Amino acid sequence: MEARVAVNQQKYRDNQQHIVSAIGDYGAASQAFTWCGLPRVPRGNEGQIVAGTLSKKDMTDLYSIAMVSSSGEARRVYDEIMVRANGRCPFCGGIGQTSTLDHFLPKANFPLFSVLPSNLVPCCKDCNTGKSSSFGTQAHEQPLHPYFDAAKFFEQRWVHGQLHRSDPVSISYFAAPPEDWTPLERARAFAHFVDYKLAGRFGIQAGAELAKVVDQRKRSLRRLQAADFRDYLMDGATTNSSDLNGWNRTLYATLAATAWFCEADFNDPSSYLP
Ligand SMILES: [Zn+2]
């Protein structure tokens, strides 16, 4: 590292065994999905010793000074992690562009993992600042970890929508994981949905898109039979260009699965309004 990095490197070398052991603990927790059981300290009190002779401040400085503000080796790691994301925030199904690194375990409570790459997830500003600031203390309260959690969370549908016969037509989103998931998996999907406020955020995104689809149906798509219109909507639900459980594909899946929507004549609201 270069001279600009104003951290006491010798102190970290002296405590290397503690850092190595913390990395091992994080790895084991990631296999067992038990991050909530890792050593936790209260917010504040920067001088608190967290391992060996290392204080909380020593560890969080490592992130803010050596990693974020430097141009040395640690910054290169930071930049590499950012690039991994392909620009899509993994927490909100890609609503936001990745612009920051999130500490999956917040550094205010888990300072030992301040610079651990597997604890750093590229995400959007809204997910970083909007999620609940405390990490759940129980296994079922933990949100999803994009690096370690089972593929099923990302490859099976667990976010659904419900369409409302209103003027304009509206959608609400909810979490409903498959029945064959374990109670813990189902609970964690719910926790993730709530933590990242996805119902509200997805709803805001969907409003404009839904209006656009209704407008297309009134004009260029007006001659399509209901079945053909449904096929058109299914295309939007199966595209690989956005996340399966993101707002967009869930919207199209919901529209395609809603018979009255496929059959409605939007030039005659009485055909679908209750
Ligand atoms: Zn996000």
C-alpha cells in the first residue's frame, strides 16, 4: 500500500490471527446461513476492542481510509467487487443501478467484517440507505445474501402480484414463497421483501409500465385476441434481461395470469370495472 493510506499497518499484522479467524467464522456462517450469530457489538463506542488489540475504529477505518479513499491495492479490490454486479442491484431486483458497496452485516455492529469481500455487496443507493439499519438477531429475520443463499431464491418465483380492477388498473406486490421451501427459507424471503421495502418500491415502478401496457392494448394491440395478448404479456414475463422476482417480470407474469385483464376492452371501462 502507498503512503497516503493512513492506517497503522503493523497493528493489523500483529492481529493477523484474529482476522484470519474472523474470516473463517464468516465462511462457516455463510455455509450454515447463521450470520446473525456472529459476534455483534452495539452501535457507537468506536474505541471498543473487537479482536486482539483491534478496536472498532481500527476496523472501520480500514474500510473508509484504506479501501474507499485510497488508490492502493484495497481500492482495486473495491473496484473489482463493484464491477462484478453488472450494474444491477441484487437486493431490489435491479430497480436501482449499483453505485455503492453495502455491508451485508453492517459495519456498525459487525466491524470485524468491514473489508471482507464476501460481506461487501454492490447495490443501489436506495437499498443501501433504505434498509432497516439493524441486522436481525434470529435466523428467520435475515435477508438474502446474494453470494451464498440457495439458487432457488433467485431462480424460483416467490414474488407475486395481484391486479386490481380500478381506474387506472393497479397492482400490489407480495411475497409468497413456494410451499415446498423450508419454513426458514420462506421466512427469510418475507424478511427480505419487508427489509428492502419491495412492495412499495415495486408498486411505484409498475405504475408507469402498467399504464403503458393498457395504452398499447387500446391502440396498436387492440386487434389481438385475448389469448394472443396473453402470449404477448408472457414474453415480458419470461425475458432474461431482468430478474425473475423483480418488479417488471412479476408485473407481466401477473398480467398474463389475470384473465379479466387479457379480455378487457380498455376503451370501455365497464368491461372490467366492478
Ligand atoms: Zn437496490
